[in-house]
Amino acid sequence: MELGAVFVHFLMLSTLSFGGAITVAPEMHRYMVGNGWIDDAQFSASIAIAQSSPGPNILFVTLIGFTAAGAAGAVATTLGMLVPSSIIAVATFRWTEQHRERALIRAFRAGMAPVTIGLVAATGWILAQVNLAAPTLVAVTAASALVLIRTRINPLWTIAAGAVVGVAAQQLQ
């Protein structure tokens, strides 16, 4: 794996990550899995571990890099993802706050919401592909989604229930 190329690729992804790093996860998947640096299961596990851990959402980027190339890979992916987006976010926030009443600024903010939702949905689709072969995982995912849509229950309860189902399924095998 060429770390320079990975760093540059993640620099590019950083500039496209409206809504956070998770919105460009499908392209990360295509690049990292497509080049054979990690497999589907490792990619999904990186996101699952990072999302269930306390801390920033971007932890999965570090885990993907670490899985592919150890500490150097973690540094390349993390810095590549953080540097441009941080600079752009600070500069954009300062400018838009000064001009927040302009129609163009309001329209841009309103227009980015559906883009972000679509990118997050694409990420969910990529992550779901790994689980489609296991009916139990599909059922747990569907049940969790239904509970979260219809109630105001804390998502941690659905995660805990999924863990219980997973442990029970392992015991039955």
C-alpha cells in the first residue's frame, strides 16, 4: 500500500465530506476494499467499532487506516481526512456567519440537507451488504430500525438488544 496515495485520496475525500466522514464511506470502501488493502468485513467492523466507542465519529477512518497499514496507515488516513475539512469548516463558518442573512447562504444550507441524507443512506447500504447473507442480522437490523422509527427509545437499547441476540446466536451454534 502506498501511503502517499492513500493520504492524497483521503485529502480529496475530506473536501467532499459534507455531513461528516461517514458520508464518504462508500468511496472509502471502493478505494480501500477495491485495492485489496482491507476486506468487506474489516471495513464494516472498523465502522461498527468506531461508532460504538465514545469519541468523535471520525474514529472509523483511523481504524480503516490502521487495519490496512498499521500506525502509518492510521496517520495517513486520519490526517488526510482531518486537515482539509477542518480548514474548510473554520473558514466557511466564519464567512457564512458574517453573511448568514444572504439568500444564497440560506439556500446553500437548505440544499445541503438532502445531499447529506443521501450520502448517509448510501453508507448504510454499503454496510448492510455484509449482513444480507445472515437472516438473523437482517431481522435484528430491521427490528432495530422499526423500533427507532416508531419510538423515542435511546439507540443504545437497540445496540444492547442486538448484542444479546448475537451472543445467543453464538451459543446456539
